Amino acid sequence: MTTISSLDPRTKLFLVACLSSAAVIISHWAFLSGLLLVSILFMLLFGVNLGAMMKKARLLLYMVIVIAFMQSIFAASGPALISLGPIKVISSGGLLMALEFILRMGIILCSAGIISTSNSRELIQGLVQLKLPYELAFMASMGLRFIPVFAEEFQNTSIAIQLRGIDLRMLPWRQKIEVIIALFQPVVVGAIIKSRAVSMSIEMRAFRAYPDRSSYRLLQYSKQDYMFMIGSLIVISLVFGVYYLAFK
């Protein structure tokens, strides 16, 4: 019997496409909150550990909050909540836009959690059977594999700086930002070196030697996949229907 986490990766991609499209089209914080709740329920249904995912995405969450705060300042609209003379620093409209941005990023993170329940080989095969060129599918898979490489390089560089007596937690915000920017240079250089090694390795193995690539395992939809896609489409259609009826 097919379990929910072992569904065809194309089914998961279909669900992620529905959630992401709805997150882009919908522009009201209340409906985005409901969509985020639906995304979290789907993610829990697939057996994703929410606490572990939040811990891994902690640095990204900080970045999202900072971007949302900057957006609330530079996209000021509506009554001013904090102002410096005639300049609106924080407004009600800016805060709503920042909240919508945070909700959209939360939906995208939930989508990433759903995709993570399939291994990279299954994702590549699913994309190939969706008529995506193998080179693009392989490139997307390699991009996902380089994310933990970036994280490891960044952590190692941060530890090296701390061993020299620099405590990032005690630095002022301006100096902390300068140090973080300086950390990116060795991280990017290390990633480029690793990517060159990977490129040389796959070329030595005759990558793209033939125009077509055969696969040992072919993915097939099951009844559960069709039922799940129909159910997902119904849920997203209901969300869109209520949204357009409310703002008609």
C-alpha cells in the first residue's frame, strides 16, 4: 500500500506548484495565513519534522524578517505608526506588506519541506518524465546538493573567525554585517572549487555522451497519486473561489 510520503515525486511537484502559484496570486494576509496553515497541514501529512526544519532554516528566517522589516519601511502606505517629521518610517500598509511577504516565504518553505521527502534521484526522474531536459533536472539536483555545502563552508569559516577571538554576538550590528559579508568570499570560492571538481568528475564519466539517457527505474502513477492530485486541486480551487468571492 502506498503511504503518503512515498507518493510519486511528480504528485508532490504538482502540489508544490499549486501552493506556490496560490501564494503568488493571493494578495491578502488573511487568505495567505489560511494558505500557510494548509501548507503546514500538508507538510505534516507527509511526515516532515516541523521543529527540525525550522531549526535548519533559522538563518533564512532571520533574513526573511530583516527583508520584511526593510519592506515595511520603504513601501510605506496608509496611516503612519512611526514617523520622523513628514517621513513615514513604519506604516500600517507597510507592515501588512511585510506580513504578506513573511507568509509567502513560509509557504515556500513548506513547499521545500514537501519536496524534501523525495530523494534527489527520484526528483530527477520525475522531472525527466515531465519532459524536462535531463541536463536541467540534473542541474537542479546539483543546486540542491550544494545548499548543505554552502552551509558547511559558512559554519567552518565562522568557527575559524571565532577561534581568532572574534565573538560575533558581542559585535555591534554594523561590524557584524561587515564580518558576515567578509565570510561570503571564502564560502563562494570554496563552492566554485568544488563545482569545478564535480564538473571534471562528470565529464570524465562521459556525461552527455549520448543524446538520450536510459533509466533503470521508471515512475508510475498509482491510484493514490491521482486521488491526492484531485484532492489538492479541489482544496486550492476552494481557496481561490473563496478569495475571489470575497474581493469581487
